Amino acid sequence: MSQIFHPSANSIARIMLTVTAVLVATSGYLVYELGRSPYVTRAYEARQQPIQFSHERHVGGNGLDCRYCHAAVETSAVAGVPPTRVCMNCHSQILSTSSYLEPVRASVRTDRSIQWVKVHDLPDFVYFNHSIHVNKGVGCTTCHGQVDQMPLMWTVATLQMEWCLDCHRNPEKYVRPRGAVFRVDYQPPADQMALGRKLVQDYRIQKLTSCSTCHR
């Protein structure tokens, strides 16, 4: 009986299987990377707000402490958005007649909140508590980036689970002294790992990675 397939058929089959495997693996990798990319996570995308509040001006330029506006951050699960009356503490004197700030004045007059666009918006199935992180030595800029350099607010992290787990598994890489939590100019020391291990022990930081920690 004559041979049905050409002798090179085996080699061609091997090549096709190899190419198919490479294409499948490459496609999977590209999909994985796309899901973590700024295109999907919207990292580094400035959010438009009803009033273009500048952290760069207020924090970097005027030196406002985070807690002046986010007053509940040390005691509450949410950092809190300041009522417009807090804005008027300064703006009743500074730029008090500026048309740019009319929505703020209108909010105070009508007692209606400004509808801010949430920038760091976690899914509803994720539980996150600001106070526990702050009191365990997680700095504002660790998660929110250099807000003192942001004319408009944007995210610098994916906010995906792998990002959270990296810190939960290795807190010594990120924690800082409690006195430096709100410092936007804080830079990790050269011996961060040694300092981090000490703070993990001093602050009794647990490496919580169970599902129920965040998904309740």
C-alpha cells in the first residue's frame, strides 16, 4: 500500500502544534496584561469633577494636611469627603467672589452636596477600611500616589486584588512610622525592610490573606 502522507507531514504537524501552543500562550498573556493595564484600570487618567479641585495647589502649594478635608480617615472605614462649609473656611476670604467657586457657595446656600466623581472606586463586594490601614502605618501616598503633584486626581495603582495581596503578604515592604503616614514628602529609607519588619512587630500587623478579610 502506498504511503498516504508525505514524509514531511510529521514535521509540519509538530510545527503547527508548536505554533498553536505559542499563539494560545501569547494570547493568554496579552489578555492578562490588558486586564492590568491603564486602558482597563483607568490608572493615571485624570477624572473630571464638578469643580476641578487641585490637590497640587491645596496639598503641595498650601501644605494642607490630608485630615483637614478627610477628617474621618483615622476613625472610619471611609476617608470622607469634606462638606462645602469646610471649603468656605478659607474661601469666604480667599477668592470669595470667584465665579469658579460659585458651585461651592451655592452648595452652602442650598445645603445640597456637590456630586463628586469617585476616583478610587472599589467594587461593592470589596470591604476596605481606611482607619485600620492608617493606624497600621500605611501612608496615604502608598495607595493614592503623590497627590501633592496632581492638578486633578487620578489613580496610580490597578486597585485589583493582586495589588492588595502584595501588601497583605509583604507589609514590611510598605509600612512606615505612624507619624509619617500623612507626609506626602516621605521617602522609604534604604533599610526599609529592616524598619518594616520592626514596625510589623511593633504595630502587630497580621498578614491577612483569607478571602473573608475583604469579601464579607
